[in-house]
Amino acid sequence: MKKGKIMLSLLIVSCGFITACAQQDKANQPEQATDAELQTVEQTNASIHPYGGWYCPDNLRGFPPVNVIELPSVPVVNGRMPTQEETRNGTSLMYFDPAEYPTAKPVDITLPKLAHYYSPQTRQTELVIVIQAVIVDADTVVGFRYLNGGNGTSWYNEVDFLTETEVSEIGSTPFVFLEAEIDASKETIWGVIASTDYAQSLGKRFGKEEFFDQPWTNDSHVRLNLDVPGEKARGYVMTLFGNLYLQIDYDMSGRQVVEKILVLENEDGSSKLQFAFGPYPDNYDSQKARWEKWLAEVKEVSEWK
């Protein structure tokens, strides 16, 4: 009973930045995702601890992408358990009520730490920033933020911490992260995005031209898969808790690149568009200028319509 209570509490405080976030419940999770499950998030069965177990790659507002060289500036709590407020403002992820879990304590390590984590959703070993590690009862769990944006949790033994030398060898990982308020519905914005050269090229590359030419509905969803010499890609476009979400993870001969687009519709019918692309270690400035122009055009045409 206690574990059920804490899982609900954790979901509220840690995914409250936006409504689009996939809570994984091991007891109700199928062995293999069907098209119906794709509307919450494409996922395979994973070992989920009872203290949260969520996968929020779309939580860009609460946890935007991070450049590795800025790792020391990532806010964390060290040497003590976080307050409820610190689990709400992005400093931490999991709050354990001391009355419910009086023995819960932080792992004796200094955070933040960069780690490898195999994601059953993207089927890639991803870089994550561990911002919380807790021993509770007989379990040890961690809360992390994806380097490319969003957050999640896992068992402690599911992350492999990098050494300082390994971190320094990664170098700079600048992501283009942009957002804009647009006075248009997500359906209108999708129509504009889908007409851009970017989206049309996705349709051709993944063999999904028809999907990118269709109007957006709450039932819209598609898987994107590519496996050619030197490049693999896995992604999806779908309605996620009422919002429009695209994520594509590329593996280009070991170099990982992500594309994330999220359109959150406001109560007044306007929308907020956010996206994170990269990293671009060699041509960040030109890529940023390119995507700023793209976003400005999407906003202008969407509001004109």
C-alpha cells in the first residue's frame, strides 16, 4: 500500500511541468507495444521500480537539453533528501515523505554525474545526467535527465557512471532548443510543419509520405524506422496526452542525434511549440540560425492561416 501511494505522489511532483509524460506501470504494461499503446509512448517491457518509473523525453520545459561542458551547473541536491519544492522546480525528481519512508536516504555520491543508460524505448544506450540517487527499503533508485531533454527514473544498477576522463573526451554537446507561443491550434501547426521541406524529407526517407500529407487528428500516429549502411533511426509521431509529439533518435555510425518536436495546446486555443535538435558540436551557430528561421516561418504561416 505504501508503495502505491508514493508512486502516485512522485508522478505528480516530477511530471507536473507539462501534461505530456508517459508513466510506466509494470503491472499493466504489455510485453510488446501495440498501436494503441503508441498513443501513450512506444515502449517495450522494462523493469520499473515502484517509486516512480516514468519516461518523460518530452518534458523539455522542465528539463531542457544540456551541454556536457555545462554539467557542473546542473542544479542538484547533495547530502540530504530533497524537499517537495525541489522536486517541483527541477532540482530533483523523487520526493519521499519521511513519515512514510523514514529510512530513505541519499546514496553517498556527489551529483550531478553523467552516465550511460540503455533506453528500452529508443533501443539505444543514451547519455543521462543523474541528479538523484536514493536508498529506500531494500531498493536503490536514481532520477535522471536525458542529455537531449526530458527526464526519467531507473534502478541504480541500470546506469553506468562515466569517469571524468570519459566525460572530458565527449567534448561539447550543444543542442538547438527553441520555443515559441503560436496563436494557432496544433492541427493548424501540424499542417504547416508537414508542408515544410524538413517534414517532407522525413516522409520520403522513412517511406511515410502519406502520413505527412494527412491532416492531424487525435488518432494520428506513426512509427519511423530506418536501417541503412552507416545510419539507423527509430522514432514516432503521435498524440501524447492530447499534445502533438515527434521524436526521432538517429545512430550515425555511433554518433547519436535526436529530433524532438512538441506542440502543447493552450486552453485559449493557442499553442506552444518546443523543439530540441542535435547535438551540433561542429556547426552549432549555422544550425541554430537555420532552425530559428524555420520556427519563425512556421509561426508566421500558422498564425496567418
